[in-house]
Amino acid sequence: MTPLELDTGSTAWILTSASLVLLMTPGLALFYGGMVRAKSVLNMMMMSFGALALISVLWVLYGYSMAFGNDIGGGLLGDPAEFFGLRGLMTEDPEAAYPTMAFVGFQAVFAIITVALISGAIADRAKFSTWMIFSGIWASIVYFPVAHWVFDFTLTDDADVVTHTGGWIANQLSAIDFAGGTAVHINAGVAGLALAIVLGKRVGWRRDPMRPHNLTLVMTGAGLLWFGWFGFNAGSALGANNTAAVVWVNTLVATAAAVIGWLLTEKFRDGHPTSLGAASGVVAGLVAITPACSAVSPIGAIIIGLVAGVLCALAVGLKYKLGYDDSLDVVGVHLVGGLWGTIAIGFLLSPDSPAGLSYEKSGLFYGGGADQLWRQVVGALAVLVYSFVLTLLIGFVLQKTVGFRLTEEDEMAGIDNAEHAETGYDLGNLTSSLRGALPGSAPRRADGDIHHDEEATA
Amino acid sequence: MKLVTAIIKPHMLDEVKTALESFGIEGMTVSEASGFGRQRGHTEVYRGAEYTVDLVPKVRLEVLVDDEDAKDIIDVLVKSARTGRIGDGKVWSVPVDDIVRVRTGERGLDAL
């Protein structure tokens, strides 16, 4: 690498992208929050905000170092001590194209949203304190190492001397995962499955209607996720460059195709294209194109999106057949979409794409043989198995010690009130805080007497 | 005196109200209600899963009337609330013992 000077355009783009990705987590809170019943909307959103708070701190303390510190052996883990507390990263490196701190921030928001994604599988029934403990442990022993495997590239200097050793999936295996199909979506998706198994089904699952209480929130959330995802994918180019632009277009078109795929599936199967289907199609398409966005042509992106829309629309029905209550379909959307996108690279890797050019490879459909395909499959399965086993373990230990599942009574009465002492909406007439302000109603004094205005008539 | 109660489709409320006003009623009470009759609600589909929504939103409308007006008012209600499709609702009346106007203390027919 030739010595560079600070590239202000790229630095601005990375910082902007990091901010976009941060917005995805509140967007996810809306997307998930609208899908649960009104009595659990706040808890659903709080699980995302809780992850935002805790993972940011852990990332700065040791998470970044575990993911992007020098490898301590086998490409499995970064050295947690190297950048503990981000030490040494404040001073400017005169040869760097962008400040390391910009990269630290960009990767922090990835860690946050990966943890937040899991919460959709355990809606309405997880103790908030245990969710927070889980988030911290899961990020530390599942996400940080997996991010190292997938995102930490080995660096060499001009004389080809290795200056930094990265993770095994990125370097030894050479599987392509541009923005986190494995590290983020397969990882969170399968963790959601494990937690849904540990916590069990909600009271009344498949008996009571558990329909989404506010689909306008879901649509708003999906819109924010789509917007933020341009930072997630195009920002992963780590530069204001051609790769970022290719990725941007692929992200747009794959997502659009997935919406069409999901809606067509619903139209033919159920008779109506639904708004929840459109919002879900957005996320399914975004998930599937995430690993592949730098590796496929725009036509390849349309294929990936279209298939993702159909596949995920069918996959969300699996939980009823298999009997696990993955409440908001983290498995059907993130695990299935992530697997599809990751493996599709093996077929659709275009030799002209940014990744095709830099890896000097092409996929099965471009005559490149099965070489990249098996790498993709191994990478996907490794993350899947590691995350599933460890998440099950963490979940069971927490359930047996501090307790993970809410009591049945609290769950039926509503987790918002039980865990947060709040209710999401104040719309009823009789119990509303508007009551005292309405014409003709009287404010109630602390002693319980109704306070009357002085009689108008003498 | 009679209490006439009608359960109607929410979107028919304006039409029913106008018809009652032109008939010349003095007042009414309207509240939101939910329930089902022979149509047993409807189904909604979320991510491919069907939910039967058996409690359908309705409007409950109550009018206190003089005995001799009761039959006519029921006719007005039925005529104005009818769409001819399933779920149009029901109208019934029950006898009322006593009525008091809270402000003045007037009783019976005077309170109507």
C-alpha cells in the first residue's frame, strides 16, 4: 500500500454511514414495536434501546479490541488488551486514508444492531434485566469473536510483511461477506431461534390472536431500516468510491425486488398483498443483499432480492409447523435471508463486480466452478453452529440462575407494565390523562374528592 | 316510555343520525361497541397466518322515546341503517320505568 493522506471524502462518508446505521436500531425498535400487541410495545422498543446503550459501552471498553485487535491464534479472536478502552487510537495516523476512530464508530453500530435483532424472537415474555445481561454476554462471546472472523482482514506493508493478522473466515477461508450476512444476520437469526427455544412459547400462542397492533409503525420502521441500510452496505466500502456506488444501487434494487417477491407470494397464496408483507419484504431483501452487495451485478441483485422475498415469505410459516414461537420471525427473515444471500454469492459472484475483481474469482453461474460456493457454505455453517450452540448455553444458564422468562401472570397482563411500569398508549377516555383536561370533567384531588368550580348559580 | 337501542355498522352512523334528526328526536347516546352476530366476524392474514377477528367494531345508538313514537323510530333506524349486506346489526326496544332530567329533576315524559 502506498502511503496515503487523509481522504476527507471517505472519512465523511464513513462517519455519515455510521450515523445511518445507528438510526437502524431505533428503526428496528419501530419495526418490531408495531408488530407486537399494544401491551408490549414499550418493552419491545426498550430491548433495542437497551442494546444501544450497553453494546456501545462494551464496544469501547473491549469489544473493538476483541474484534479488530491483532489475532491471538487461529484467526479466532482479536487481542482484547491491544486496544482496551480504545487506547492509542486517538492520535492521528498521518498515513491513514481515514481515522481509525471512524472505523471504530462504524463497526460499533453493527454490533449494536446485531444484538437488537435477536430481541424479535422473544417478544412479550423476557425479563428486561436478563435481556440486558444476555446482551452483554452474547456480544462478548459470540458477536465480538465472529466479527473478528468475518470482518478483520490481515494487513501487510509495502514489503509484504504482515502488520496485522485478522480472522479466519475473511483470510484463511476467503468467504465473501461484504457487510455482514454471516456475522450479523445468520448470527442474530440463529441466536433468535436458540432463545425462542429456551424461553418457550408465549401464553396463548396459536390460540389467541397476536396480530400487530400498529402497522404504520412497522412501515415507518421498515423505511428507516432501508434508509439506514445504505450506510450499512455502501458504508462498508470504507470509502467514497466506486464500490460504494455499486453497492448502493445493488442494495436499492435487491430490496425493491424482494418486496415484489413477498407481495406476489402473498397475492397467490393468501389473496391479498399486505402492508406487513411489504415491510417484511424490505427487510428480507436488505438481509439477503448484505453479504453479496459488492459481489453481484445489478441483475444478480434483482435475482437475490426476488428469491429472498419469496423464500422468506414462505419461511415465516415454518415456526407453526416446527412449533417454536419466534415471535417476529427473526429466523424466517434474518437466518433464512442471511443464508440465502451468503450462499448465493457462490453462484452469482460476478467477475466484473468489485469483489470479483479484488478476489479474482467468479461464481458457479459465471463458470468459476464451485470453489467460492463451498467457501460460502463453510463460512455460513461455522457461524450458524457456533452462534446456535453458545446462545443455547447462555440462554439456559440465565434461565436456570436469574430467570429469563416473565411470570405467566405478568405476561398476560402485559410486559410493559410489569417490567417498565408504563403503558405505551393513553387513548382511553376513562383512564386517560386527558381526563382532567376535557371540558366538563373535574380534576381529582389527592384526597380523592372531586374538585368543583364555584357554583355559577347563586 | 321506551329505550330503543340499535347496533349498526360504524360507517352508517351519519346516515342514521340524519334520519333520526329529521324524524325529530330530542337526543341520543352513541358509543363504540364490538361484537358479532351470525356473520361471525372476519379473517385477517399476517405473514401468512390467519387470524379470526370475531369481535367486529360496531356503533351502539340509544334513544329514549315516548311509547307512541317507538315503532316509528325503530322503522326509521332499520331503514336508514340497512345496506342489505351481512352485519347490518339489530334494533330493539325495552320498556323504561322512569326518566329523570338531572339538571331540573323533571320526571317521566317531561324529562324526554
